Amino acid sequence: MPHTDVPAGQPTLSCLEKPLPLDGFRGTPEEIEQQWYDQVYLGSGDRIKQLTWRAVIVGMLLGSILSLTNLYANLKMGWSFGVALTAGIISFALWNAFVRLGISKSPMTILENTCMQSAASSAGYSTGGTLTSAVAALLLLTGQHMPLGVTFAWIFFIAILGVTMAIPMKRQMINIEQIKFPDSIATAETLKVLYSEGKKAAGQAKALLYSALFASANAIAMALGGEKWLGTVQQHILGNWYQRTIFFKWDLMFVGAGALVGMKTSLSLFIGGTVCWALYVPWLSSQGLLAAGAGYRDSVGWTLWGGTACMVVASIVAFLFQWKSIARSFSSLGAMFSMNKKRHLTDVEKIETPMSWFLAGQIISLIALSYLAYTTFDVPYWMSCFAVFISFFLALVVCRITGEANITPTGAMGKVTQLIFGGIAPGHVTANLMAANITSGASSSSADLLVDLKVGYLLGANPRKQFIAQFSGIFLGTLVSVLAFRSLVPDVDALQAFNAPGARTWAATAEALGMGFSHLHSIKVLSIIAGGILGLVLVLVPRYFPAVGKWLPTPIGFGLAWAIQWNDSFLFFAGAVLGWAADHLFRSKSREYKIPTASGIIAGAALTGMAILMFSIYQSAR
């Protein structure tokens, strides 16, 4: 096998001294891997500290804290955000401060930060999505929580299933095919900037901190009387509209989210929200389907059906248009496993995560999830085994689409599973819901791990060490996210107090597919048909008539607006306008500070909102 070592006597450069290998390598699979080993790994992964106790512990702690922001944001607005980049900026600033204060002898290396991000990502992202979607939907449908021990086990083993599922995909998609993974490139570039230009990194960290403090102060001011004062003013202005469909509530978390999501989706939310709450809901009232002055909780039981249908149909159709990625996923399936049958280990194979870890994770998760599903939800063993089996193939597709299109269609994967089980197990709503939960949760964890591993690949990290860091984050992330969820949502009434758009969407889909349409009101059935047709149109028109399609809203944004309050979609739009203005008026500064500022706003508002809610629960208990 040919090597491409650097010339003798020439020092091997580290990842901070050479450009990222964005152009990739060429040759046979063995030659491609060896080129990466010689040109990227040597000088970095073989010399720079990576998997250290401080990297793993800091990653687990930061990820667990940030998991609270994702948990709260998901319950409020059905949206979650990757935590790796935010954790990387915080960790960089924190450790440099420790060095200046004499608490630590050395700052964290760039590859330690990579391992830290992997641990933070699994703790903050891989565990919370399941809680705010299927688990919360089960609470809506049954009125009861899963037993606490079962919840811990269910979340933990779904995360294990997804993380270990990515092991055979990594070498094929990242090493051999060298799929781009745009978010990974952006994160790797940011890490290089952080470690090359300390002054800029310190500025980003300050922007994140100050924006978090500002959002926190705003949340406290609203809780101490600002919200009541704002409500009184609106009641005089809006009259009967107030607290029914149209009202204003100043929550900066949605503003920060709008800045991150961007103008197209945020404007779609605003348009969809206005159509829903200013037109459709008043029409329902005029037909006597809603009581006069009915609020959000009563109204959303009617509105979510059309919005859910729009999102589900659009997600699945857009997913099917990725047929080339799907075909490539399955065509490379044999290569994933054949590469691991060699007796003589190459340089790369010695540092890759072994296939035995994949097999152990899959078998243990399969047994555990099947047992939990049978004993807790009365789901037959064969059904759970089938869900785990198809999860691998659907996760394969999700990971490829994430790498090629920078979109992670886990929602579509869950709906595909719900459609499958709606056909093979009609009338079993719980089986429909929890089987789909296995698929979407495993797919999300797999894609999340590959995004992190691509960052390490670009910087020359040791993939096995990075996997261990990612795996470690699951433990504390599961503990913190489950306890926080049960504290925030002690019963179904508490869940109803949140928008919980994700939970409502999952529950509505499970009801429709599990019980059939016959038990639904005719208006709801017509809403599902109309929403499905609209979702199809909003996918097909931009694809075949781009000149017209660019003026149409996105189906996800438009549909989601029918499950959240109008005020929230308005604040999304306001944040997007501010982000757009910053991009055009302060172009260079916006590139550096928009993401950390918006991330800080979301974190500060979410953490303070959680603290206020927990305090009110404690006061009520007394």
C-alpha cells in the first residue's frame, strides 16, 4: 500500500499549522485512508492530547446544562439546536480563564475541545429529543408518565442504539466517500479560529455571556410584573382577541431562535401563524366548533391536524427526492462491513472504533428495548425487533442526507415508521408511537455522532477516543434530561401549559394512523387532506418551478405555526429580521458574533425560564 509521508527530516505539522483537508483524497479505499493518516492524523492525533478526564467531564457538564435549554426550547417551540459549537466556545474561554487565574496549568488543546464537544453533544442533544416528542406524546394520550426507571432506561438505550449504529457508517461515509457534512466544516473552521486568534474567541465568549445575562434579566422582569403589565395594555387594545389567538408576549428565546433559523423559515412561521390564528380559528368559532373566547389549548386541538399533515407529507416527499442518497446508502452497505473483515490491521484500523463495539451496542439495546416495550407498553417482541432492524437502514439514510444536504430528517423517519406500523398493527396507538420513537431517536443520535466525527476527521483526531467521549456523555445527559423533564412536566396539565408542538404532532399522527380517521371530526379529516396537499405543493413547486417556489413559504415553517401560538411565530420573525439586518449592516461582525449572541439569548432565556418555573412549582407545593 503506498504511503504519502512527509519528506524525511521535515517536521510534521499539527492541525493548527495546515489547512483543513476539504478537497479530500483520491485512490483506492486503502490509499485514501492512508493518505489521511499520513497527512492529517500524524502531527495531530498522535501528538496532541485528546481524551482526557477534564475534556470528558467538562463536556458532560456543559452538555447537561445545555440539554436543559434544548429541553425547554423543544417544549416551548418544537425546535432544538446543536450544542457542540456553543460548548466549544464556552470551554475555550473557561479554560483560558482558569489558566490566567492559576487554577489550571495549561489550556485545553484543540483536540481536547473536539472530544469535549462530542461528550457535550451527546449529553445535550442525543437524549432530550425523545422526551419532548414521543414520551411527551404518550403523556398526552394516556394522561400518565412512564415509570421513572423505565424512562431512564428507554432514553439511555435508544441513545446507545443510535451512537453504536454509526460505527460502521463512519468509515464508509467519512473516510472513503468523504461526504462533506457542512456543519462539521463550519465547526472545525471555528475551532481553528478560536485557537489561532484568542482575541476573537474571547469576544465571541463575551457576546454569548452578555446576551445570556440580558435574556435572563428580561425573563426575570417579565415574571416580576412586566408580563402582567403588558397583558393589561393589550387587553385594552385587542379586546376579545387577547389571550385567544392574537397577543404579544416578550420572550427573547424565540427572537434568538429566529436569528439562527433565518428569514425564510421564520417568515413562513409568521405567515402560517397569521393564517391559522387570525383566519382559521375565528372561522371555527363562527361555525360553533369552538366556544366563544376559546384559548390556545382548546383551539390547537383543531389546528394541529392540518399543520401536522403539511409537515409529514412534505418531510416524506422531500426525503424521497433524496433517492440518489438513499441508493448510495444501500449500495455502500456491503462495503461498510467488508472493510472490517481484514485480519491485518492497517494504521487507520488500529485507531478506528472496532466493529465488536457496534455489535455489542446493537444486541444489548435490542434486548433492553424489546423487554421494556413488552413489559411497559405491551408491544410484542417481534414488533420491537422489527423497529430496531429497520432503524439501522433508516438511520443510514438520515446520516447520508445530513452529510450531503445539511438536513437531518429524523421527523420524517419517525413518520415513516408510524406509517409502517399503522399498516401492520392497526389500532395499537402506543406501539405506533414507541416503535417510531426507536427509529427517530436512533437516527438522530447516529447523525449527531457522525457530525462530530467529521469534525475530528478534519482536524486529525483519534476516532476511537472521540467515540468514547461521545459515548460517555450519554450517561449524565440521560440523568439530567429525564429528571429535568419530570420536574418541568410533573403531569399532563403541566405539559398542556407548554406549547409542546412536537408532542402534539406525534400524538396526532399516532392517533390518526393507529386508530384510523373514522373517529375524527369531518373538519379535522378535511384539514388533514388540505394540509397534506399543501405540503405536497410546497415541496414540488420550488423543485420544478424555482422562480415561483422562492416566494412560497417552507412547509415545515408554515405547518409548525399551526401548533404554536401566533405570538411565538411573530417573535421568530422578529429575530430573523434582526439577524438579517445585522448580516447586511454589520457583515463582518455578524459573521463572528451572530451565532454566539443568538445562542446566548436562547440559553439565558431557557435556563432562567426553567428556574422561574421550578420556583413556582416549589412555591405551589408549599
